Amino acid sequence: MADTRIVSAILFLAVAWGGAFVDMAAATSPLPPDQQTYLAELQSQARQKQLAAGRDWHLLLHYKPNLLGGVMSQADGAAFFLSPEGKTNPQAELDAALEQFFTDEPVGRTAQQAQCAFPDRYQWLKQQLAFDHTRLPERKCERLERWLDEINPASATLIFASAYMNNPSSMFGHTLIRIDQRGQTPQTRILAYVINYAADADTDNAALYAVRGVFGSFKGYFSTMPYYIKIQEYSDMENRDLWEYRLNFDEARIRRLLLHAWALGNTYFDYYYFKENCAYHLLSLLEIADPTLHLTDHFHVWTLPVDTVRLVAAQPGLVTDVAYRPSGFNKILHKLTLLDPQERRLFNQLRHDTAPLQSETFRQLSTPQQAALLDLASDYVQYQQAGDPARHTSLAPRLQTLLAARSALKIPSEAVEIPSPTGPPEAGHTTIRAGVATGLLDSEFFEELAIRAGYHDLLDDARGYLPTAQIEALSLRLRHYNTTDRNRVKEFILLRIRSLSPINELSTMPSWKINASFEAVKEHACGNCNAVNFNTGAGAALEADVIVHHVVYAFAEADASAGNAFDPGYRIGGGGTIGLLTDLAPWWKMQLSATYLSFPLGERSSDFRSLFEQQLTLTTNLALRLDLNRRDAQDEAMLTLQYYF
């Protein structure tokens, strides 16, 4: 009997405590019972449809497969996820999203209701699960609607800004997306908004930026801004041409793109200079707009803006129109070529003083000639103002005088079509290059294999690239010598940059170079002598078109090497290089150079190198190169077949 009473008491307490727990759960639940019931129904339907495993959901959360067989989101801001497990658990994130859609609790960095903070997820799940709005009320998102009204979307355009060698973040170019407005004309497109992704860099030091960018220590954010701001930055201040690719997106696709761009305001991405950069993440926006596109899947280790433009342009039916917007500098350069010698002399005077407007020489010009000259002179002064805001006030009176004289002529400006000096970026060679070579080092034959991750050198086909700029990164050459039957790492280039900026009446920008590499040296004196080398220099270049186009350049250099080739293990010094780069034909380029370096520190020695190179472009992605060079009293000849992919 006592045992029966004890059991009854335990059962009573269990029932009492259980009821209390149920009451407590109901009291603290964020949702009323009817919404809890509907939430459970929606979560069950989503599981039955396996929505969390689908491509659309993975695109919305930026999930990518990881090495352990699961997935991980590339978004790195915790506020982007509504579940603590959301970064690696798509199902948990989907369940949490459905639950948050019932509440008014502010979420994300933007502190809005979930339906408004993540409208892309809400609209997609609403479509997939056919939400009953009597059971799941739809919130009014006033901030989002004002933003969409301001953008007024009608179409979308991918923008490519060409490379700018004097800024590490822009050496490979930059991409952004312009949202064109309803009723826009070609003249008013500068007022449209662009979606931009960029690193939030907290340093102006080029070397530090490069190192931190490679290892992902900057945060990257999406932003929107008027297009004319980027035109001022790229075209007017940095002399960068812009290429505009109109995308074949209907309004539904553009709305999906914009809703996702809005949601991305709640997060950041670790910015990796060579991988998760502007080009890569803008491709993810295009995939959101059209999930049938598989663009980011093409880039696993290395993402360059020019490669992404080439990929987008190659998608059937995706690009409907391509437009070229030349930089202010290239506009002026081309208009200069249209002047006769007398007009050019007048222009060079007007660049500094408006007094020639009163000269007899100017008055003898025809009215159209005067108009063209005044247009060019005012363009140049405005270009100076954009490049150096500190001179804006001092240049204003000259500009006003030029514009007043131009207005007095009472004739419209003649339209001038500005050709691109490079052609569209997608017309150029692809950026990875492999080569097979055979050659002779003094009296010994060798074979060589080479691979270069990117990007372009001075002898490569210049279509789509800056013709006087070279950027080579992660390049490896492996060589086998036949007589001695030995294999060597001939050279590994971490980074090699050469920027030739021809001096003319419009620009006195210096040329510069930098090299960081590992190489085999003193091969006759030492069978396995290697050195790490760092070289940098500054100089000048001149450009001319005498019979053929050529660029003459010279550098003053500092050089440091360390390795077992030297006693006591290093040498430091400097010297200079002179060179000639010539376009013998559109498909045939040649370079001659000579370098002398003296090393007073470490191993006291000197180094003289001469180089003669020619490259024939056979097709866009196939070339034949001949190298003849002399170094350390060694003569070398090498013939290489190069393939770009």
C-alpha cells in the first residue's frame, strides 16, 4: 500500500511539472499557438520539397561545398544568418527564416523585420510555399520601397573599368552593375545607380594593401551610388576606359537582383584580392537574377575581372549590346590627332594661357576649326580640374574664358567618335598561359615547361589589354638540360610588374617596375645556385610612330638578391635598364633591352644582361616566342610555343 502511494505521488508530480513546463513554453513562445501551427506546416512543406538542398536557397545564402562534404556560406557577417548554425546548415537557416517572418523583431545590420531585411528570401519562400497572408501577415517595408522607387529599375548593365596601374586594387580592372532607369537616354545614364563591391581598406600603403588583400584581412561590402561618381573616379581622375554590357534581364530578374543586393547590406565578405573580389561576387548577383547561369562555378582559385567579363559575354543571349565610354584622357588624345600642326601649336598655347584667342593666327581659322579647338582646350582644362581638385579655383577663370569664346561661335560641336585603343576586353587572350620550349644555353640543349597564372606581358597580344603595361603573377619555369641530364627550377615569379607611361604634352607620369622572384643563376660556375631576387625601379618612356609604333624606356633600379650563389649569401646594389618595345605588325612584337647592375654590398660584383625578344601571335590564344639573351657571359636562345587558356 505504501509503495502504491509513493508511485501515485511521483506520477502526480510528473504530470504537474509537465503541465507547468507546457504553460511556461506557451507563455514564452514568440508566436501565438495558431502561428506556431502554421509555422510547423510551412517548415514541414519545405522539408518535403527539400528546399534547403536546392540551388536557389544555396545561391541566396552564398553556400559553397566545403572539403568535409557539407557546405559553408561565403558570407562572413554573423548578422546575415537568422540561425546560429546558418553559416553551415541550410535547413536550420531556412527553418529560422520562416519563424522570423512571423515576428516584428529587428534583425540584421540594418535592424529591420526579417521580411524587410531579407526580402529575397521572403519572396522566394513565399513563391515556393504559397504563403497564406491571413495566417502569415505581410509586412510593409517602407525603406525598401523608397530605395526601389529611387532606383526606378528597367534594365541592368555590367560595367568593366579597365586596369589602372597606379592603384593595387585596380591593376586588373574592376566590375560593377548599373541599374538603368525607366525613360533613360544614353545621355542621362550617368544618373543611374550602380551596385559596387569593394574592400573597406584602411591603408593607402600599396605593399600592405597587396599583402592584406591576398590573405583576406579586409572586409568587402556591397554599396549603391550614382554612376556619375564612378565615372568621375575612373574616367576623369584615373584615365580608365569603361565598357558597358547591356544584360538581357527582364524586370522580374532585375527585381530579384535588387532584393538580394538589399539583403547583402546585412553582411560583409572577407575580401580576397585574387579570388573573392569585385568580379567574383558580382557574378553571384547575376546568378540570383537568373539561377540557370553557373558563373561562379568557373572560378576556384583565381578570379580576374577581365575573365568574368569574357565569361558573361560568352553566355548565349545574355548580352544584348556593348558600349564603349572612353576616358577623358583618351578623348583628348584622339582629338589631338585630328589637329593639323598649326592647330596643335595653338592648343599647346591655350593649355597655359587664353591670350592666343586674340591672335591673328586663331582668327584666321574657320569657325568649325575654332569650335573644335575651343572644345578641346576646355576639355583639357576640365580634365586638369578633375585630376587635381586643388587647382579647380585657379583654373576656373581660364575655363570660363574658353567657354565664353566657344558660346560666341553659335554652332554645335561636331560629333567625334573615339575609337578604343585596345578593343573590348573579351577580345583579348585568356589570362592563364602555358608554354613548351626548346633552346640552347651556350653549347647545351634543353627543354622547358612553363605555366603562368596571369596576366599579361609586354609581348602578349595587346587586344583588350593596356599595351604598355605588364603584370605577371605566379609564373613557373621548369627546365631539363640534356648533356648533364639535370632538372632545374629555372624561375618562379611571384610578381613582376612593368608600367610604361609615355610622356607627352598631356602627361608626365613616371614609368615604374617591380619584381619579386626566385631564379637559377651562375649556372656555369655553380650547378645548383639559386637566389631570391627583389628589384624595383622608376623611369620614363617616350612613344612615337615612325614607320612603326614603338616605345623607348629607361629605368633607374635598386636590386637585392639572396641565395647560395653569392658569398656571403647576398648582394645589394643598383643600376639601370634601357629598352625598346616595337609593334612590327599587329601580330608581331619585338623588345630589345640592356641592363647593368653594380653590387657594392654583400658579394661585390656586377651584372650585365642583354635581351632580344620577338613574339608572333598565331591566334588569339596561341603564340610563338623567340628569346635571345646574354647574362653572366652565358648565351641563351629559346623558342617557345605558348597557349593561353
